[in-house]
Amino acid sequence: MNRIERLLPIILSLLLPGLSIISNRGDLDPIQAFPKYLLSVLFLYSIWQLNDYQFKHPDWFIFRVGETKMVKAVFVVTNLLYIIFILVLDYFLLPSWISLSSAVPIWVVATRLTMASLIFAVFQQALKMTKQQESLYAQNLLLQTEKLKSELETMKQQINPHFLFNSLNTLIDLIEEDQKKAVGFVRVFSNLYRVVLQSSRRDFVFLEDELTFLNDYWELLKIRFNGAVHLEVNIPDEMRKVLIPPLSLQLLIENAVKHNQATNENPLRIEVFETKNTLVIQNNINPKPFVSYSEGLGLENLQKRFSLLVAPIEYGEDNELFKVILPLKKKQL
């Protein structure tokens, strides 16, 4: 826009007097017409600058009559006074070889200058409105970006307590069942939580790092369930360098364990595999008769994070299986 603003007044100032000269039906001496042409160009360029100054400092040209702002009236009066000044200067002070009114009546000169001033005002108002719209769009885009960043940071901050509270609930159950298992659980959990603190500060991690963390998290589940939960991971090597929001798989495994019964007679089977450039996490459905209180942050949080960072996830029941389909990001870190 800055380049257009610089070139447009020059182009219009050169073009409008030229059109007036071309439309002249009589014989025209270019040598005699050139000084008048230059005077017209200087007037047009100067009135553009005058208008531009008023547009950039509107507060200087506003006064009130009662409750009415008179900025438009002042704008028009300023232009008229400037045109009158040019006409007086042209008619009384300039020599005939450069004077615009030496070839045509003064009222014709006044009409032409007024029309040129109006044309310039229209162009400048259009430019001003375009800049305002672009500025509003940029501000709205910035606000939306900041809002999305804020939402993402809020959701990332929810990951830590969500993982912590669910693990503590598991620990409480283990303490009641087997204190020795509870001690082993705490040791594994402390190492995992360090990874959680590091990963939750990032938007993406490599899938292979997420799978490593999932394998460590699986150690916690084995301590608690003692073979009642089965996990099968089938991811080709070429897919392990794609990107994924951190702790996504752990959250889904945790969600499956929380809402389904798992016994040696009826184990919970969880599968993680790749298909069509997406990651599928599915488990057999064996709902618990009662699920402890949940704020519902898990799957909802994951859906929002993927929607902001990659694309919405898909989930639901399919042939007695609960499936979650995660889109993957192939761009490298």
C-alpha cells in the first residue's frame, strides 16, 4: 500500500492535465502549453498532499457545533480556500506565458481545479478505507492468533494435572491392593512425570518419541493390571518421524483403561496402528458399571489440541470397538 500511495498522486497529477490538453480541439503549441501543464501538475500534487495531511491529522480539523462534528465541512472549506488562493495567484500574479487563465476564462480554470480536487478526494478516501479495512483484518487476525495460542497453552497446562490425578487414583487403588506394587509404580511414575513436564511445553514431538513414552507408561499399567490389559503397537518405521501432539497416545490408553473393565478372564485389548496416514487407537468395549468422577478433560482436550494444531480427530464405536483416529503431521520439527 505504501508504494501505491507514493505512485498514485504522481500518476494522477501527470495524467489529468494531459487529458485536458489532449481534449483541446484547437491548434496547440506544445512549447506554450508545457509551462501551463507543469503548473497544473504542481497544483494537483500539492492538493493531494493537502488532503493527505488532513486525512492523517483529522483531530486538527475537527470542531463542534453543538453535538455535531464539522470535520467534513472543514475539509471542503480548506480545499476551496486553497483553490481560491491558486486562482488569485494565477490571475493577478503569474505572467501570461504560465498563467492557466490566460488561455481560458477564469471560471473554466476554477471548474477544472474543483473537479480535480474532488477526484483526488475520492481516490484518497478509497485508499483510507482500504487501509482501515486491512488494519482491522490484521488486528482481528492477531487477536484470533493470540486467542488460539492462549487456548492451546491452557490445554497444555491441563495435561500435567490430568496425568497426575489419574496416576494418583491408580496409586490409591494399588496401595489398597498391594503395597509392593505401589512402590514400583511410584518409581516408574516419577521418571515418567519428568518426561510429561518436558513434553507438555512443546506443540509436537516425533511419533517415535511418543511411542517410547507409551512403552514406559505401559509399565505402569502392567504393574497395576498384571496381564489384564494387552497392548499391541504396529507402526512402520517410515511413519515414526511424523509429528504428533505430545502425550496423545498416553491419554487415549488412559481413557480406555478408565472406562473399561480389565480382568484376566476378559482382558482389555488395545491396538495402535497406522492406516492411510492416520493413527488408529482402538479397544474392545467392556464398560465399567461405575466410573469414578471425571471432569471430561481428556478426549475433549485432545480434540481441541488436534483441531488447533493439525486437524480434528474422529472417534466413536464401531463393531464393538471404540476407535480414535488421529491425523498426523508430516512436516519435520
